Amino acid sequence: MKKILLIILIILGLLIVYELFKEEISNKLNQNHTEYIDTIEVNPVEPRTNQVTNQISTTDTSLGKSIFRENCAPCHKLDEDMIGPKLSKIDSLTYFNWLTNEDFEKSNQGKGLSMTKHHFNYSSNLTKEEINSIYTYLKQNE
């Protein structure tokens, strides 16, 4: 009986010590993580200029809408943040770089703006016409 009581007291003591120092340990871990993130060098990436933004106005918006619903809507909404940020009022350079420039995406990882690998699985399967049609759909629904 004394052994069981001793084990219970030891467990309770450990739980009390844990509760007393839990916040301090968590703060130290967060501080170490922040310090590590600050040491990561982010190399600026030249934006791609080969996007065909002058052809956007002639792109079919119904195609853009269906592609958006299938590929983008699981993580994005037009007018509010979801898993990903809202996509209304996105400028063309940002839009095309996120979809077509993997170096641009990688350069933003240290800033906490990283996309997961599935993002490029979606966008790498899209043609330029489809990417343009999504952008047209976004612009017409601002």
C-alpha cells in the first residue's frame, strides 16, 4: 500500500512541476524557433515576366470558374481568408508568380508564406490558358 501511495505522490509531484514550468518551456521553444527562422537567408527572386497578361480579357471566364472551384476553392475563397488567403484583388505579378514560379514560392518560406507541395501539383498541371482564365474569373469577381 505504501508503494502505491508513493507512486501516486511522485506522479502528482511531476504533474505539479510540469504545470509550474509549462509556460516557461513553451516560451523558450518558441524563442528558439523564432531565432532559427531569423537566421534563414531569403534570396530575392527575379519575378517572371513571361506571363501573358495582355490576353486575359479574351479568356473564357466560365473555364476559370470551373477550374477555380475544382483546384483552388478547397483552400481559397474570393472574399475571405480560409486555409489560404482570399484571392480577390490579387495583383497579376503575385498571382502568376505563386502559380508558375517555384523559386518565388521557396523564397517566401522563411517569411511563413510557404505553400505545401500539393500547390504545385495543381498549378503544374494547368495550361497558360487555364491559369489566365482563373485570373480573369478572379478579376471579374472582385
